[in-house]
Amino acid sequence: MTGLALALVIAAGLIHASWNYLLKKSGGGLAFMWLFAAFSALFYAPLAIGILWWQHADLSSTGLAFIAVSAVLHTAYFLMLERGYRFGDLSLVYPLARATGPLITIAVAVLLLGERPGALALGGAAMVVGGAFFLTGNPATLRQSGTSRGVLFALLTGCMIAGYTITDQQAVAVWLVHPIVLDWGANLGRVLLLTPVALRRREQLAAAWRQRRGTAIAVALLCPLSYILVLTALTFTPVSYVAPAREISILFAALMGTQLLREGQAGRRLCCAAAMALGVAALALG
């Protein structure tokens, strides 16, 4: 991996953890989700349209189909993530969600594609599973506190991550859809998908506008930026290098949750997050 690619991925990890911190702190809600999605579509529209015009890009029907699929997967991703943060801590939900995606990808490769991972990958899988086990703690305690629902939605979020990672990588690397155009198009599709529901919750939407407009703008700017940096790195760097490096965001999020949000159990959660991040890296490299 080149120094430029590494810098892009690490910056993306910090930005990604930061907007997740803001989302968790904001309290979420579908109205807030629609609001920051609409801001993102508005803010990044000139850049995406400018790229299409400057490069004389002609999106094929296949490219548009990939954008549509990405929009659906990202909509499901944000809905699952928001629900996860409603019931669980940032330092719990984020590591589980981020580590589940690569683990599912490896499982699919073994079960459906006949691939045989090496010892490094198997060791990485064990670290992810072990880190997740110790991170979640006692199942009985999870049920009593209601956190078990946060764990469930974190795992579902990981499934969505696996889906859109594969889809988007194909879009930018094979069908040469520009990363910014892909992200903007998927975000615009998310706005369209959520609009009918948001219109039925006008009071919540007005409250989100009055009380959390600044946070929505910050998330709207940071969320696409983090993913655009990753997609940019993917255009000239193999996914097997990008995927493990970006999992540094697990540690960033665990630090923000335990130190800024005072979620507690800092030592255990940081150790588990570190193990999971190393495990995901070993999965990709193995």
C-alpha cells in the first residue's frame, strides 16, 4: 500500500468514527437520518454534477443499477445502525458492526465460492469472534439491560456493510463509476427512499431542524467524505489492503465512546476492539 493510500484510509477511519460519535450523541431518529441525508445530497450535488460534466461521464445502465443497489443497501445500513445506537453504546455497537462485515465476507467465500483461507485468516476470524464474545459480556446481563437489541442491530449492520462493500467495489473498480458520483447517487437514492416516511413525521422533522440542525450538517459533510476517501483508495489499491487498514476506525470509535461519552468498561472494551481490529486485518491479509 502506498503512503497516499494509507493516509486516505486512516483519515477516513477517523472521520468515520467521528460522524458515528455525532450520530450516537444526537439521539438519532428517522427524521434526523432524513435530514442529514438531504443535507449530504445538497452539499455534494455541485461536486458530483461537476465531475460528470468535466469528465463527460456517461453512466451505463449497469452503473446506474449498481448505484440503485448501493442506495438500498446504504438505507438499510443507516436504519440498522441508528437502531443499534438507540439500544447500545458506541463502544459496543460500532466494533461489532464493523467487524461483522469482513467476517461474513470470508464465510461466504468459504461456503459458496470454495475458497480455503490460510492460517492467518483463520486466526483473524478467531480474534474477531473472541473479541466480540468478550466485548458483549454476559448474555443474561445484555438481556436485562436491553443491550441485546443493540447487539442484534449491530450484527445486522455488519451484514449491510458486507453487501455494500462488495457492490461498491465492483462499481468503482470494474464499471469505473466515479467514487463521488457513486456516493452522491446512493445518498440521493436514500433521500428518495426515506422521504415518504419522513413526510408522515413532520413534527419530528421540524424538531430535528430546530434542535439538531448543526449536528445534521456536520454528519452530512463527514459521512460521505469518509466513504469517498475509501472509494478513492480502492481505485488504485487492492481491496485486500484497504479493508484491513480502515478498521483502525474501530479503535477510534471505542476511544470516543469510552472517553468522550463515558460509557464505562474502558479497559475491556478497548482491548476487545483492538483484538477485533487486528483480527479483521488478519482476515483480509490471510
